Amino acid sequence: MSQHSIKIAIAGVGTVGNGVLDLLLKNKVIEKYNISIVAIASRRKIRRNNIKLKNTKIFKDAKSLLSFNDFDVLIELIGGEEGIAKEIVFNALSKSKRVITANKALISKHWVEIKRICNQNNSSIKFEAAVAGGVPIIKIIQEFLSSNKISKIYGILNGTSNFILTDMLSKSLTFEKILKKAQDLGFAEADPSFDIDGVDTAHKLSILASLAFNINCNLKKISIEGIRGIDLVDLKYSYELGYKIKLLAVTYFKSNNLLCSVYPCLVNQNDIIASVDGVYNGVVIESDFCKKSFLQGEGAGAYPTATSVVSDLISISKKDTNDFNLNQKIIKHKNLKLSERFGGYYLRFSTIDKSGVISDITKEFKKNNISMKSMLQRDREPGSRNATIIMTTHNCYEKEIVNALKKINSLKNVIRKTVSLRIENFK
């Protein structure tokens, strides 16, 4: 327990902010770690129905915190990569304060600048809540694995997309119907594009890559694909072949070459990451001495995220300010393009059912050094001349698949653009 009271100012009392207040007050965290809530900035009305808030200053505008200095730690829960969230965080850091944030967009975009301000002002920032909600992935990288050399990180970092893909398969319903269900349950926003188009996952991946590899990995360096185009038939065919489709964040760093991507892909049903269903998040970290570390938990919601925020606060109360590897210079690196990815692929061809079609497809495979691993062919519907052919490939370069599909999609007996999904084999 700290000897002196830690004064905190909270900016933003929405879903997560209320969760933080509940956790601090109901579980008596403020008494146990000698914390006092000296200020709250919230557009919503704050009720002082708890004696611990009796002397708390209440600001209706977070800008008021720019001229307020009587605090040790700013907890920023407003969100957004620019605007008032950035303004109050940078202001607090420039005044040598400690900052705790759940703002993944801010950390992702301003990584280098935040690091510079912390160095110049002997301040620090903690951001456990910015990635994977109640999964303590940041602490694992910063503390538990700090003695190891991390080579690869992959996982499911968005509960909304994972819920949609899980329920599409288990309920045998279309993307649109499950998205509507997710919105009704509060798992998806009215505008869900941030989640289903992979942007939310990419923000989180950029933070993990920057932290694990001591680089600057912003969104411009990440290839991003979402789940909007995933069809129920591909979920079913993939499952029949022994796979599940997941929206994965994947990054690895080798010989100063970085690959950082977000995309839906097939993973073997027996792989540990395939077991992560519903709104849960799961992350695997590969390192030299610890091999594989796997973490799973609720990736969003008021209380899991609030738990991460308060965990950072408790660390500060114990004088733990390990957060940014401040003394390490950022490593320059080369960004690998997805065309250089080497792995397997799932392909669904829509063709006219006649002899020679498969031969025409495999001819293009041969020209591009692609080897077929497995094939499924479905009987055509009664009265239809169309056929569905599903193939998986052995490992090859993505540029070879792209080149082959350009030719295959132009064949006269191929009637629709081929569906192509990557297969990730994690050993």
C-alpha cells in the first residue's frame, strides 16, 4: 500500500468510466490503495451518492482539466485519436503526470510522440485497457516476457466480429441477420464498420507490435481486411474441411522485417485459437524461451475494461511505472507486403459443370507453382448447370495465388469471382 494518497482525475464517465467508478468504490479499492478521486470530467450528471465523492470536483467539460493541476494520475476514457482526448493526455504528460488510458486509437497513432513527451517530462502512460479488455496482454509483454525475444503474436482482438462469425456457423444464419442480433444485444454499434472492417483490431495490433518489437507500427503499415464479405457457405465448407474462420490479427518480426496484418482466415479446429468463440478475445505470443503463451478473456465491456484500468492504477500505487521501454531507441524496419506471405489458401470456385474445368484450374496452379492439398466438389442443384468446387492449397506465396486467380477468373467456364481465404497453420 502506498504511504501517500494518490490523487486521480477521471475524464469520461460513459460505459467504461462508470465501470471504473463501480470497481473503485464497491470493491473498496480506493481504501486499500489509498486513492482519492479529486476530479471527474463528464457531460453526464454525476451523483454524489457516495461519501467518497463528497469533495470531488465535477467538471462538465474535459477542457477544464487543462488548467487543473491538483492530481497525480489522469484516467482518460473519452476516446478518439485527436480532439480533447489527445489534448488532455498530452497536457498531463507535459506536466509530468501519470496517465492511464483505454484509448487504442490515440496510442496507436501517436506512439512515437507520446514516448518522446514521456522521456522529456519524466512522465508515464499505461494502456492495458486499450487492447483486449480484460486480458492482461500488455503486462505479459512488458513484464512476464520482458526477458524473452518475442517473434510472433496472433489472435482474436475484436469480440464483435468473433461473435458474428461464431453465431453464423452455430445458428446457420447470414452475416446480416447475426449482425442485427449483435446490435440488439449491444455487442455491435449502430455503425459497426469500425469492428467488422478490422479497424479496431488493427489499432490493437499496432500497439502490440510496437511494444513487443520496439518499433513504430501505425495503421499505415498494416494490411486490413474485415469480415463483411464472409459468406455462410464458406464457414460451413471450412468446418467440413476441419477449420474455423476467424478474424485474426497476425504480426511477426524477423531480421528487421515486419509483417502486420488483419484478415479473416481459416484456422485448424484443433488449434487453441480456434477454441475462442463468442465475444471472447484470445492472443498467442511466441517467444524464444517461453515458446507459446496463450491468454483468453472478455475483450470488451464495462467491467473487464475497467479491471484493466484499475490494474494500471494499482501498479502506479505500487511505484511500478514500467510502460514504454523509454530508454530503448525505436528499431528501424522494413514492412513486408502481403504478397510475400507464405501459407495455404482456401478457394471456392463457381463454375459451369462440364468436363475440363478442373483441368483448366490446375493448369494455372502449375504455372504459378501452386500445389493442391484437398478438394471438395458439390453436386449441382436440380435444373442448374452450375457447380461449386472447393480447394485448399499447400503453402505458396500470395503473389502466386493472386496471379493464378486473375487467369482463372477470366476462364469462360468460371461464372463468378473466386472466393479466396488464407489458411493459418500454427504449429
